[in-house]
Amino acid sequence: MMAKYKVSNEQSMGEALSLWLDRYRLRRGTDETRVLQAWDELMGPSIVRQTTKKKVQNQILYVQLESAVVRKELLMVKSKIVSSINEHLGREAIKDVHLY
């Protein structure tokens, strides 16, 4: 006889994976990788070409840019960049962007 499971115990694969990432404290590493990928996807090829370094540390995305002009333009829309990346990932993966 097969055991019957309560409907409330059922989870989607995504929910189960999310719980697993949280339980084993792996979420931050995957979020950091996804944030770096999101930068490339959302900013477009011209900004990506100007990007020389990028890293995520303590929910802050650090981006080094070759052009001071591009850096200045992006500083004006910094909050939009943060919200776009978080929206793209479906969670608050970063709290700020530091451009240098």
C-alpha cells in the first residue's frame, strides 16, 4: 500500500531547490553568480565592453568601468540598476551597486 501524502507537503522542484539552497547556506553563492550574469544580460554589450571587473560582496555589486563618462551616466540610474537586477532574479539579491 502506498503512503498518502498531504497536499500541503507537496512542493514544486523550484521550491524544494530554494529550501535546499537556504538550508545548506548555498544561496549567496548562486545569487552572486546570477547577479554577475544579470549585469551582462541587462546592461547590454556596450556597457559590458566597458566593464573591466565585477564582484558581489555582502549584497553589494562592485563594478569597475573603463570610462568615467559611462560611470557617471550609470551613477545617475544606480537605484534603477539595483531594482532591475533584483527584479530579474526575482528576489533581493543586492542592496547597492558601487561603480568605480
